[in-house]
Amino acid sequence: MLPARVSLTVPGPVQELCATLHRAGYQAYIVGGAVRDAILGRDVQDWDVTTDCLPDEVATLFSKVIATGAKYGTVTVIIQGLAIEVTTMRQDGTYRDHRRPEEVIFSRDIRQDLARRDFTINAIAYSPLTREVIDPYKGIRDLRRKRLRTVGDPHRRFAEDGLRIMRLFRFASTLGFAPTRATLKAVQAPLLQPISRERIAAELAKLLLGSNLRSTLRSMYRYGVLEEIIPELLEGEGIGQGAMHRYDVLGHNLETAACIEPKLHLRLAALLHDVAKPRCMSTDAKGIHFYGHDVEGAALAGEILRRLRFDNKTINKVTHLIRWHMFNLHGFSSDRAIRRLISKVGQDNIHDLLLLRKADIAASATDMHQGLQAWLQLRNRVEEALAMQSAFGLRDLAIDGRDVMQLVGIRPGPQVGRILEQLLNAVLAEPSLNNREDLSRLALGLAQQAESAESVK
Ligand code: ATP
Ligand code: MG
């Protein structure tokens, strides 16, 4: 049998909040992800407390309160700098638009509040004062068995709120839990249609960082959820890529995402890096080609991520990596070629680009070992080039635009930029040229060349 009382580590401010509510005659329980993660021994991100005290009343009990969602019964209380969400216990009314319950009915019964929650592992309440655990749906057993099960009939619960389908896959990926057969069978992708893109993307972003991404993405594919949110990926279904690859284009994209480090921009770049291959496919006597899928892919990935309302910074990083993922270098390339690549993608992005390449190899090469050996050599060459601290951008040059204008006697304009670009090219080929004397001489020479070319015209 499960212990009815357990001891979980609860931060002082949360303890204090519950004690204050108790003293005022109210119930107070920690609920949701906090209880789940504390029992699992994982870091708790947010502490959520539920009480039978109404939001307006909560506001009078504490000095710092923000009315975050008072309409739905939630306020945020800040104690010693810790933000704690306090939600009044409620029972959900009927669902109107598959998204929000039509009306909020407050409740004094913790069991009613737990009944409206999505999964059994999220429907456990814990009182830090009495150390009592309320677990009517056997959530602790499911935590032990690593199982995801809806509270009540999965068909009804997913039909009430389609976002729960995304949450199901999110928990499968981040916790490594398996949905029960009945829960999985109730997944119907069209239920996601009324859900806002932002909320889907927020769950997708969390899901992508999970350690169990491989099997989660496969299951999202199998149940039509992937097609519902990123239909473009499905274009790669059944498209082979020749003898060098183990997967079709779709499988390769999913596998690359699973192989790369869990950072959002990297996982998105990996997931979408070959998304445009099917649209760029051609065949000739030499076999199958995907010319231009890097440029096309960057554009298509941008479209997808904008549609999902990802932020611009993430979109820019992802599309930049996809744009340059086809670089053709190896451990024996010239120093100059290596420096040119660093210059082109930028010092800030070169490591990410190498990680994308590594995942790309791990997810495709039939001879992965050899591929990874070659990758290591290339990475070492890039590290060497970076360690030389030569110039990779215009800003690193020993002279700047003002110097060029003075030396050559020209006004601001496109010619200054052209000369600087040419100087950078020269320095990428020969880093020892990056000093004032050599660059001044070169700049003068370039200006003269340009002048004589003008006069010939
Ligand atoms: P985390 O905070 O780690 O992302 P969480 O489980 O706490 O995970 P929240 O979105 O903070 O997720 O929600 C808090 C709790 O509210 C959940 O644990 C669950 O009990 C309930 N909940 C959240 N979203 C839903 C939903 N769509 N349907 C039913 N219950 C939900
Ligand atoms: Mg939470």
C-alpha cells in the first residue's frame, strides 16, 4: 500500500503560504507539477497551491499579490521573492469550444479539483502542514510505473481540451513515461485544430527538450499529431536518399532531432534541416539530388516557425543553421576554406553548425563510425582556426571604414564596404596580413584597381 503521508521538501515561502491560509481557516494543498516532480526527485520549477479561499480573499491575506488570472481563480503571491500560483479549488463546468470551460465553479472539495486535472500523475495533492497525500486516481502508482493515464475517460478528456494531447506527448518526452494503451488510442489529432498555435508551440518547445524525444516523435507521427502541427515534414515520408542513408527523409529529420543536444534552437534546426528536400528532389543518371534544399529549407523552416509563433531570435538562429548546413569541408580542407566557413556562419554559430553536422551524420550514415571520425577531425581543425584568433569579420580587421576613407580619400558609400570585404577575403587567405601597414597598402592598391577599371569603362 502507498503511504498516506509522505515527506516532501517544500521551500519555506510555500510552507509559510499554506500556514497563513490554514490560520485563516482555509485548506491549502500543493498540486500539479510540483507534487509530481518532488515525488520523482526532480527539480520543481513552479509551486502551485490550491485552496478553498477565493481570489479576492487571498489578496487580503498577503502583501504582494498579482491578479494573474483572477477570473479563472488564479492569483500569484510573492513571498521572499518566490512567485507562487494560488488557485481556488474548482470544478470545471461544461466545455464550449474545446478549450476553456464555459464557467468556473469554485469548490471546497479537493477531490473535485483533482478530478478536472489532466493526468493521474498531475492529480495528486499534498499538504505540507499535515504531510497528507490525496491521490484518488492512483497517480503515485502511475509515477512508479512510469505511466501516463488521463483522469477519467481519455476520449472525453481529450475532446474537452485538445491541448491535453500535446501535454501527453510532452510528459512522454520529458519524463520518459509511456501512455497507457487506452490513453494513446484516444488521441485524435483534429482535436488540436481549435487550440491556439502559441499554446501548441509552447508544449512542442518543452517536448523537444525531452530525453525521450525519439519514441515521442514517432508516436506523434503514428497518431497524426505531427501532420497536424508540421504537415511539411510528412512530405518526406517514403522518400529514400540513396545507399548512404538508413532512413527516409522524414525518419532522418526526426532522428537528427533526437540525436542533437537538448537546446531548443538546435532541436528545431535538426528537426527541420531537410524539410525542403522533397520539394527540391530531382534525379539523373547519377542518382537522386536535392539541390538548393538548404536555401529552400531555411525559407520553409522560417514559414513553419512563424506560423507556430516562435520568437524571432529562435527563428533566426534556426534558419541560419539550416541555410548553411550543407557546407562541404573535411579534416583535410585548406586553412583558408575553414576560416571562410567560420567567417560566413559567424564565430557565434560555428559550434552549433558542427553539432548539427554531427547529429546529421549520426542519423544518416550507414558507416556512422567513420563519419564521426571525420567529423572529429573537422572539429579539431575549426578549433585550431578559432584559437589563432585571426579576423573572421569586418570588425576584427586592423583597419576600419574610417581608415579606408582617409587613406583612399573617398566619402562614405558602397565602395568603402567593398574594399573592407576584399581586405577580409585577403586576411581569411593569409591571416598575417591583418596589420595596419599591410591592410593600408592593400586598400590603396584595391582603390587604384577600381579607379582604372572605371576609366577603362
Ligand atoms: P510544468 O509546470 O512542469 O510545465 P505542470 O504539470 O505543472 O508542468 P502546468 O501547466 O503548470 O503544468 O499546470 C499545472 C497543473 O494544472 C497540471 O499539473 C494539471 O494538474 C493542471 N492542468 C494544466 N493544464 C491542464 C489541462 N489542459 N487540462 C487539465 N488540467 C490541466
Ligand atoms: Mg506547473
